[in-house]
Amino acid sequence: MSKRLADFTHGVLPGDIIVSINDVDIKQLSPEEVNEKFTSNGPNELKLILTPSEECLELSTRSIYLLDAHLGSLQDLLSSNNSNSNHICLRGWIKENGCFRGISVLMKKIYVNILRETSSNSNCLCSVGDMVLVTHRDGYSTGIVAELLPGGEYQIKLVPGKQILTVTSDDINRANPKEFEGMDDLILLPHLNEVALVYNLHARFLNSLPYTYVADFALIAFNPMRKLDIYNESVKHLFFNCRNRLDMPPHIYSVAQTIYARMEAEFLAREERSSTPGMNGSSSNIGSAPTFGRECISTASISAVKVPTQAVCLLGRSGSGKSVNTEHLIEYLLTPQSSQTSESLSQNINKSNLTARKMRAVMCLLDAFTCSRTLLNSNASRCLRLFTIEFIVEWETKAAQISASGLNVDILLLDKFRVTRRPQGEPTFHIFYYFLAGLESDIRKEYVLEDLTSPNLFMTPLQRPEDQALARSRWQAVHEAARALGESFEEAFIGGVCRLLAAIYHLGCAGAIPPKTSPSSLKTTTPVSDSPAEPRLFINHGAAERAARLLGCPSVEDLANEVFSAKNIDGTDGGGPQSPSNLELLGGFVANLYATATNTLRDLINRLRTIRNAKLN
């Protein structure tokens, strides 16, 4: 068997589990015996019986129900496990074609047949014998209409308990036949009501299938709450070069590949109209986009053409997996796609590993600086992240191909006041705990962070050994991410961004005189205001000196003038005619300082600009 990545000619797909080798049950073989069979000392031929893993089921099958009447016209092209099956096996197609591309031609026929059969029954009223879903306080239960009662009531026999209930029409919804359970596209369900949709999504979730299509409108994604082996290079190659959404099973990669296909088709169609008006092509038919050579398109026309921007918006509650899916989406878009020869495949994988490493490094840094633990989510984003990927046209074997050339990151609506006014029972941003627990000794000494026992207004260093160990490992990951983005990036990150974090910590230790506090007993502080009611003072003069040195202020007095000036009242609680207190002014200054640190990190990332030309350490 070939050991090349993304070689599906033997019918072995990502996520396959070996059931038997040469008619010997895998359970009867030791791991050493199994490995030996795949070495040069093993048998000349191997007969493998495979079964897809649960989460990879839809890489080799499609969860679509085929009626008996439609099997005859399609069975020569698609192999179904049996009649009345809700899974269509695509293994033979992938073995022959190397990816999902082209399946949409067949899927369109299946869609038309299913929609034609089900449309006439979708809105009919319940009658005796119909399957229904009964809504109750604990959720939904399946039942059968046993009798129609006067006054719009129904007698329902629950399945499987056979309990008899009397309900109104408001408490029941039409259920889809069992063979439609777990369909990968909600538009194919005969009965499109809220309860039936939730029931179908729940069935897919229980089968470790986190993605579901809603026709061409959206992709629904669930957080599987565990790691699934459906995001890797081999899986990506199944989606490469697909031209239609129906080619692909529901997956975040299908969204990314659809973006590619739309941009490429639009570019080629426009170039056809502007450069070769005599050729046939259509921008509306993604599945039949033409291919043009370099000789057909002038350099001037390439620079003039503008491909419409593609946008993806991820919506959902905290903890639903938006950040993780964003990372997978962008990583896919940064992966070069080209012809699948062994030489170019090896080169593309090497490029992909580099860009994937950069993307993971960027996401690691953004998570540390913009995420925090909340009551709903241990890694909740406290901002809106906007990623912009630039694409250029490249030429490979005289054919035009669109590929990613640059990545730009923007951070909007950052909850900067979480540093100073975090909710009760919730910590501040991750980076402070990572930074204080894992900072290297030389940098710790430079930033005067050897002693962390002083009281701090804004954060409390971790106390439990296991928490400290975890934070140290996370800091190592953050530092490694900065190192992966280049030597100059690492220097600017440690010398600039981390310096601001240290200054914030020292300002938290410095504190401020609370309202109406007399300064007479605080001889170590220096007033910077002529107001006798509330002088502008730090409590811990030593911590204020350390913060001033890190921020480049000549003296504590100069720092105090900056901290306690009226320009820091933005976002404080001290509205109205009453002037803000010292604590509010300090909080505003620190919040703005953290926003500066985060924006500096963003600017450092955006300075990399070009994906492939960025120097990696």
C-alpha cells in the first residue's frame, strides 16, 4: 500500500478503523503483529476490512435517505448499503476520483427526487397513525396518534412506553419517518418544524456529527465537547478542488472550499468576458467553471479585475465553538491547493505546515490576550475578532489559481475594563496568569516581578501548585507562538507588550488613595493635585516607581499626572457633575494601557502581512 498522504486509490480514507487483516480479526493480533504486516517483511498483499469511525462517518458516506424508486437510476454510480438506507456509500467514488469533486451532479438528482416526494406531505394535519413529537417540560417524546378527539385534541400513544396522553394541537408536531433521522441537510426533512429540526440535530450530535447543512443558507455547528479527528491534512485533501456545496458533506472545510470555488469561478468568468469573449462560460455555474491559461489573460486585465469579497459570520452563544471553527476555517484557506502529483503534493504539504503553524501561533496569542474564564465558558472571547485574508492569482502549469497571500487581524469591542472591573467570581484575561506564573527568570528580574506577594487591585497570582503548573505550560506555549512568528516578533513581544503587562501589575500594587482619604499618614506618596479634598496619590510608592520606570516616565510625579488626569475618565463609573475618584481614574488608565498592549500585539501580527514570505524561526 502506498504511504503517500492523501492517496485514496486503495479505498482507505481518514478515520477508517481496521476490522480484519487477511480475514484475521484485528482483535486477535497484537499491536506488534499489526505493525509488522505493514512493513517490508509483511505479506505481499493485504486484504483489509474497514469501517469508518463514528466522527468520520460522513467522509465515506452521505446521510441522505434514498427511496426504492430512485435506487435503480443511481445505483450504478453510487453504492447504497441496502434499500431504504439513510447512508449512501461514496468510498468507490473517492477511490476513483481522489476527492469529493463531481458528486454534486448526482446529489442534485437525489435532492430533486426527495423534495418532489416530500413537498406534498409537509403541511398536512395529523391523522390516526401519524408519528408525532410531543412537547413536555422535560423535552420531546415520540408518539403515535391513536385517536382524534373533539375540540382539537389528540390521544397519543408514547413510544416505546405505550403511555396514553391527551394533548392539544399546540403540544404536538409532525415527526419525520425514522429513515430520515440524522439527515445531513435539514431542507430534506419532510416536516420542517422546530421540534423536528431539533430532534434531527440531536440525533446527529449523539453520533458525533457536529455539522449540519441548512440548504445553501447556513451551516449549523455544535461543540462536540471532545476532540474529533476530522481536522487534518488528509481530510482537507478530500475537499480540495470541489466546485459545489453539494460535492461535500457538512463540515467547516466545506464553507472554506465554497469560498475558494466562488472566487475562482467569478475571476475566471470575468476574465473570459474581458479577454476571450468568444469562449463559453458562466459565473453562475460554479460546478462548470472553465480553466484558462496564462496566454489567454493579459497582465493588465488581471490587475483590473475585482472579485467580490466573500464573508463568513460565525454566530452563537459563548462556548459554542466559534473560535475553534474560525481557526479551522482560516487554516484551510491558507493551505495551498494544486494538482495532486506526488512532487507538488509534497511541496504543498510542506507549505501548509508552515502556514498552519503560523495560524495556530496567532490564535494562541489572541486567545491569551482576549479570552477569559466565565461562568459559561473556560475560554470565552471578550472581543470581536475580524480576520481578513487577501488572495492573489498564481500560475501553475499555465493555469490560473487563486491562493492566499496575506492575513490581517482586527480586534473590536475589547472588554478592556475586565482588567479593572471583572464580574464577581470571574478572573481577568488569561495572559496575566500565564505571564506571572511562567515568566523566565531573566525577564522576571528585568521587570521586577520576583516578589508577587504584595496586594494587587486587579489580579491575584495563582496559589494552587497545579494551577501554577498549568499556567507555566500555557506561558511556554505563548512564548513558543511568539517565537514561531519570527525573531523580530518575539523581541517586540517580550520587550514591548510584556513590558506593558508588567506595568499594569505594578500599578495594581501601587493602588490609589480612596475617596475622602487624608494623605497625612501616607508619607511615602507625593501629591500632584492642588485639590485639598482628594489629592492624586499612589498608596505603594515603590510599586509606582517600578511602573514609572517600565513606562518610561521620569518620576512618580509624572506618572501620577498621567494616571490621574481627566482624560482617563472614559468608561469609568464616575459620570455626572461629580468628578471621578482616584480609583476610577487609575482603573481607566490601566484599562487603556491593556487596550494599548492588545492593539500592539495586533499590529505586530499584521506587520507580518505576507503569509508565505514571513520568515519563520
